[in-house]
Amino acid sequence: MLNMRKRAISFGKVSLLGLGILGVLGFLVTHSVSLPCLFHQITGFDCPGCGMTRSVIAFLHGNWMQAERWNGFSLPIFFLFGYFWVQLGRKYIQLGKVAKFEEIFSQKFLSVFCFLFLLYGILRNF
């Protein structure tokens, strides 16, 4: 039980460090010019990731509706990363090992998610 508590504290520290890094990156992105999308510059079409930076900024400010407007696929991606982080922490705290990506998400799930992401990229241009 003591080892589990130590692992929970350790994972909490890593999580706080990660949140701090995200906060600094968010600050830097909001106060500087973001990189242009090469796909958009070459083709004139929006890629599936276009608007994701602005969406992340809106999400970090708690404005979920604006985040959804910038990129309609951003909220599912945010929740997917959140779910991944929670499952990663749960496995580490309970078992004492870092879970592999494949242990959290099945190949079928990832295939469907990537298909939907690409489909979104196509449909958003019509």
C-alpha cells in the first residue's frame, strides 16, 4: 500500500509538471505568432488540424464553444488525451508500470478514430 501511495504522489507531481509546461506553452502561443499550415498554403484547403492551436487556447481559457468553432474535432481529441492520461496514471499507480499505448487503446479504436479525423478533414472543406 505504501508503494501505491508513493506512485500516486509521483504521478501527481509529473501531472502538475505537465500542466505547468502546458500553461507556459499556452502563454507563449497566445503572445506570439503561430506557425501557418503548410497544407493550407499549398492547397487552399483546411487540413484536419487547422485551427487546433486556436482551439487549444480557447479550451485552456474555458471557452469550449469557441474551441469547437475553431476545430470541430478538437474536443474529442482533448477528451481522448485526458482519458489516456487517466488510464496511464491508473495503471502506473495500481501496477507500478507505465502502460503501453496499445494497452489503453485498441488498434480498431485507433483506426476508426483516424478514419473519422481524416473524414472530418475532407468534410470541413465543403
